[in-house]
Amino acid sequence: MWTDDEDACYVHGLVIDRSRAGTGLGTAMLGHASDTARRAGVDRLRLDYAESNAALRSYYQRCGFTEVGRRDFDDGQWFSVTLFEKAL
């Protein structure tokens, strides 16, 4: 989804069981990803999500991510995504 070559760590496919929603598990996993990125000497964590998911957008914003772009696909097989980044 990302087309630049800047150093960053990427979160891909973060999913938790809905029965664990609200327990802080997702936030802990993002914290672990941030720690891993820092240890690797990287100063940003990136992810993308389906832009139609307003709840997920709010969640990532609460976790400190900010919107840095969007990616659209013309082939109709993929949905548009919003690109989010968090400075570490």
C-alpha cells in the first residue's frame, strides 16, 4: 500500500478476537510493534486501513496515529485505504 522507500516499520493484519475488545490487547500489540520498531532504529510506525471503517480510524487516532495519505485502486478488486503513521 505504501510506495515510498522511507525507513519505517509496518503493522499488517492486526486482528483480535471480538471477545477481547476493550481489554487493551490491541493497544498492547501496537505498543509492542512500536517498541520493536524503536529497537530496530526506526522512528515511525505505519499502517493502513479500509477508509470506510470510521471506528477503526478513531481507534488509530486515539493510539497516536495521524493520516498521511490515501491509496486508491482503479481495478475494482481493492478498496481504498487511508495511510496512517505514528512518530516514535
